[in-house]
Amino acid sequence: MALSVKDGHALATFRKAAVVTHKILKHSFVRLLEDAFDQAKSITHEEIATHVDECCEHPSKVNIKSPQGHYESCYFPIVQSGGKYDIRPSASTNGETLSDDVIIISLGVRYNFHCANMARTFFVDPVESVRLNYSILLELRRECLAVMLAGRCVGSVAETANRFIRQRCPHLLKFLPKNFGFGLGLDFRESSLIMNAKNQRKFAQNMVFNLAIGFHDLELTDMQKADAQGSIRKLSKYSMLIADTVLIQSGDEPPDIVTKHSVEWKDVSYFINEKNDKDIMPPQGKHYTPEQVESQSAIMSSRLRERSKACAPDRSSLARNEKQAELMQQKLSVKRSEKSSAWSQQGQLSSRADILEVDVYQSAGEYPRDLPSSEVYVDMQGQVLFAPINGSQVPFHISMIKNAVQPDPDRTATYLRLNFFTPGQTASKDIAPATSKLIEQHGHNSMFIKEMLYRSRESQRLTAAHRMIQELRKRFRQHAAKAAEEADLIPQEKLVKMRDQRIPRMADLTMRPFISGKKTTGTLEAHTNGLRFTSKKHEIVDIMYGNIKHSLFQPCENEVMVLIHFYLKNPVLVGRKKSQNVQFLTEVVDASVALDSARRSMYDPDELDEEQRERQLRKKLNEMFKEFCKKMERVAKHHRFHLEYHESTKISSQNISQIRFDIPYRDLGFHGVPNREMVLIQPTVRCLVNLTETPFFLVELDRVEHIHFERCTFRSKNFDMIIILQNFDVLPLSINAVPMNELDAIQEWLTDCSITYTAGQASMSWKSVMNLVKGDPRFYEETDEHGESKPAGWQFLQADDNHDGNEEEDDGDEDYSAGDDDDEDEDEEDEDEEEDDEEDVNGDDDEDDDALDWDAMEASAQ
């Protein structure tokens, strides 16, 4: 028992062994597994285990620098799949071929006589029942870790596990093993520290255990496999196992898991066989969690892109058109079934701000005491201009003054002209929205003053009044602009700093948008309930986890920067401007690069070294950002902060998922011009984004109503992509100059995402189109108010284009026919002329026959 408690040197040795174990699993087994599925290679369990065992003996094969001979394998790695499973430590690897269903890998590494062990289960094309059982296994693992505290009984782990399964899922109790792990030391398996219900020994600080949680020989019925894809349909039983090396901490501190490989479902599940579109659609009336939605998403259908492309042939354009027609009909039926149509909903969602009357003074008694009776006076505090009319001071709020002009004075007097906002004028950019609404409300039944001209022999007074009016107008505009800027800002909760554990931190990051100046650099930290960015000028920007709607991580693949991007639910103030997009990045620039005008060869050793350093820098930055993202996810999950995700059809409070970073899919990207310059636009699971250039371009897919392609002709080299949003009050977004060779790929992706689209040849005035759509109560109906048939919904875009094309074809046919008739007439005339010519020729021949020849003519001449 005394040897079970490890000293500092032994604990450091355990940690090194655990790091190597994790690295080998991640960079050896997982890569070998993905390559086998990606390239459809046949490989046996024994071949995989042999490769992993070689990496354990020689960690340099996975880029781990260590002295030769210090590391060795605790046992020959155990690889199992295909329905034959044994989750006991005494299991062995067989020589059968790896099967793409449920795969269990167990390996252990010994470093300086101390062992670390871990096991993971990977799932290929799993069905829903498998996912649910795995989620229960993760909950069971958390419950067991919670009781592994110093002073608690070792047998309490088994008791807690049995009690948890008996209460939550009694039908799984028979699949639980009797032992839930064992102690680790100089011996790989210490027999006195086996974690079963009979062991009454106590956990102590600095003890090391192997916690192994699993289910053995779970049943998989035919009903559960009804929608299965791939080899999992052949399974009748399967097992799952999660094992980790755990260090017991002092007091009530939770144990430290030193084998850090992720156990989250998204990291251990693969989808390599595409489902049919009908299978992807969720049943009506059933709510899916975001994890299920993602697993069924067309984009997330496979993390192995090449395998997916090789196994599934390209969908023909005919099948895509049929799918689009089906999607269009589904959209129309959904819109018609809603209690209120989309156009009326948009009208209800439009802003109906109450029109507030400008009421500075309740009565004349509240006027300033020093108010002169016959001079133009400006009350800076009340934002009022007093203009004398017939000896009485009349107050005008500064928002009603269009401008104040001081014409050139004459010899005797100085002038001041006041122009006011009145009905019927063209709306000026300087007019406040509240003033515009007031004029519109009172314009039909009130009298307005358009202009007033004042003349004074004392130029100083009118000049001072003019200067004060201009200053007050400037202040009012600044105040109105600031109020409009902060109108939709919601006060954030206060950041709670994390003090009980190590704070995830990244330094020397650039923040966009900039807080001040041309560039903002600083440090980003992840705390209990949010992120804090502190610039080098000690400027602070806080982002709460609850305000994050989408979080994105973009590695530097053929890019000059690596970044993380947050799209917020509510905008925050960054400097003096509000922003809904906040980004933190690091540019991939090597400080040792020397820029000179000398021409360099591709075989130059210095050039090769620079390229190698740049590749290493890219890899290092990608790993650093990725690790920070994972730490942030764990911190948010630990403190139970979640990110709400709403489906496109309805908003449900049950659809809640943990904060999770999405990575843009570069292989599905295309080039276009969303703002001013050509950029690479890439889809993610829930968005369509460009994050490298400013202003950022981000469109949420669940907010997209329809996509229309303009200028789609055979002669065009590019086309425009119009994104119509569900909020019809917002003008559609446009991506211009998309290369024509990207059209089929984009349409295929939209169809996979269940987004309808149409294509046309002409460019349209979308402001007019959206006004017509909002004003048409029967937009989604197949008949108009007179009962005549019409295209339903967005089909009119396709219908108008086809109609125009047919008319052009008809016109072309008519022109072509008329031309043919003319040609026939010309041919007939040519034939008549040829006949006349032949007759003339024949006639000449007859005349020639009657004429004398040369001999006869000479004879007659003599």
C-alpha cells in the first residue's frame, strides 16, 4: 500500500508516459484508421497493432523526441472490430480484417518502469441507439470520476456505477463489467487495487489508477438497424470501452485525467456512407438535438471527404432538379400551413416605435430667465432655438431646423436665414428618424414654417447666434448618432474571472475590428462565463459565452493568417462602434525572412530552409489555436454555459448545444465578390462565410429563404448569386462574379442543405421585387385573387426566365422562317434567270448554225 502512493518523480514519469500514449493514439492509430477508410484499403487488426507497437517502442515515428530505449509497450496493442469484442485487460488482437463498424483500441506505454494506459471506441456510420448508449457511457464515466476522491473507498466506484445504471437505464445493467479498472505502478496491474465492489481500500493523494468504463456485448436489433448504412448492419452485438490514466488529487479536488484524448461523440464518430435524402429528413413532430442534426447534415455526413466522393457518384442534374422540385413543394406547403403568411409576419416584425412628441417646456414659465424679447436666442441645455415672431419668442427644437445660413451682409445690415424641415421635401440625410415621423404624422393637418429671415444692424448678435445654432446642430447629430449606435445594445453581465484552475490564454493576437488606431494587439483569456481581450494599451473587451451564437476556427491553409471568429447574438461596443463580429488572429509571417531584389533559385538551400520554417510555423500556430478552442469548449462546458441553436423551421428552447467551433470547408469553397473584392467564400455547418477580408461576410443558413442565380447563360463567364433572407425587410445579399464552372457544385451543395434555388438570365431590381413580395398576400398560392393560375412562391423567377426564353425562341423561329421564304424566292428567281440564259444561249447557237463559215465568206468575197 505504501508503494501505491507515488512521489513527485514517479508522477512526472507517469505524465510523460501518458503524453506519449495520447500522441501515439492520435498520430498513429487514428491517422492509420482514417487513411484505411479514406482510401478503402484492407488492413488487419494485427497489422494495425504491430504498427502501433512499433510507435510505442520508437516514439520518434510520431515526432516525439526522446532518448532511445526509454519507452516500450506495456502489452501488445488490442484492436477489435467486426462483432467480436472483449473489454477485459487480458483480451488479445486477432488477425481478421478491420471492419468499418465499431472499433475498440487499447494501448499502454511504459516509461522508466511506470505505465500509462488508455482505450477508446470509434464508431463508423453508427445508428441512433449506439449514439444514445455512448452518451450514457459518458455520463457513467463522469459519475465514476466524481467519487474518485482522496479518502473515499475504492469500491465506491463500482457501487456508484451500478446504482447509476440501475436508476437511469436498468436494461443496461447486465452489460456492465464487474471491474472498473485497477491501480497502476511498477506492475501494470496491481491486484490489490482492483476497482470492484469488494475492495474496501481507500483512495489516497498521488495514487494512479486506470479507470475503464464500458458495456460488453450490447444487443443491436433489426429494428435499430433499419436505417443503418455500411458494415454496422451486419452486427448483432457490439461493445464500447473508455479507459484513462487518472491521478488522485488532494482533498475534494477532482482527479486529473492525464491521457487527454477526446471522448466527445464528434471526435469518435465517422460517417462515410451517404444516406438517401429521404433518410436525412427528420420525421414530423420529432425534435432532434443539434448533435443529431449535425450527424444528419449533408456537410457533416463525412469527415473523410475523399472517401465520401469516391463512394458516392455525382448526382445527375436531373435528379437534382427533381429534388429541388420536391423541396419547393415542401416549402410551399409549410408556408401555406402557417396561421399567418410570411408577408404579414414581416409586417408585424417591422419596427413600430412609438412616435414621441418633442416636449422640452411644459409652459412658458419654464423658459430661460435671461431670454431676450427681440433677439434670436439659443438654449444649449434644452436644445431649443427661440425665434422672435411679432414681438413674442417662439421655441423651435433644434431637430426641426434644416440649416442656418448667413448671407453676405450689405452696407446697412446683417442677415440670418433659418430653413426648417417641412412636408413634401426630399428626405435629407441630416433629419432625425423621430423628426421625419413627426412630420409625416402632422403633415396633413398642421401648418409648417418653411423659412424665416432675420435682419439686424448689429452683426455681432446674428453672427453669434449663427455660430451657436451650428454648434448645437453638431452636438445634436452626434448625440443622435450615438443613440442610434447604442439602440440595440444589451447590457452584458459582468465577467467572472477563473481562479481555481489554470486560465487558457493566447498572447500577441490581433483583434478585428480594431479598438483604436490602425492595429490592436493583446492577450485573449477564457474565464468562467466569458472571454476577455486585453490590449497592450490596457483596453478591455469582454465577450460572454451566453452572447456567442456561432464560433468559428479557420486554420492557415493557403492563407496568411490563422484565426478564431465569434458571431454574437447581440452586438457589443468595440471602441466607439458596435460590432456583431469579433475576430482574433495571428498572421503567419516569419521574422527572419529577408526581402531583397536578388533573384533566387528554387534549389537555394536558404530558400528551402525558409519554406520549411514557414510550414513548421503554420503547423505550430494551427495547433496552438486548436488547443485554445478545445480548452475554451471545456471551460464553457464545465461551467454549464451553452449556445442556443435554432432550426430554420421553428425556434425551440429544447434545441441547445454546447459551444462548439466550426471549421470552414475549403474544398466546398468558391470565389466571389460579396463586397468590393474577390474573396474565397466557404461554407460551414451552419453558415456561409468569408473571414479573412473586411468587412466580414457571414450568412446563417437557417435564415436563408431562397437563392437565385442571375446572368446564367452559356456565353457568360460568371454569374451573380442572390441570397434572399427570411426577413423580407432586409434587402437580399449578393455575391457577384462567381465563376460559371462553380455553378453545379454550388447547386449540389444547396440541394444537400435543403435550400431551394432558381436560375435566370436577367438581373433584377431586388428592392422592387421585395416590395411586390411583401405586398402580395397570396405569394405562396398557385392562384391570384381573381382565381387565375400563377407561379407559386419563388417559382416566378424560373417561370419568367423560361417564358422570356420561349418568346426569344419563337421570335427567332419566325425570323428564321421569313428568311427561308426570301431565300426560296431568290432561288426561284435565280432559276428563272438561268433558264432565260439557257434559252438565249440556245438561240445564239441556232443563229450560229445559219451563219456562213470563213471559207464560204472568202469564196463569196472573191
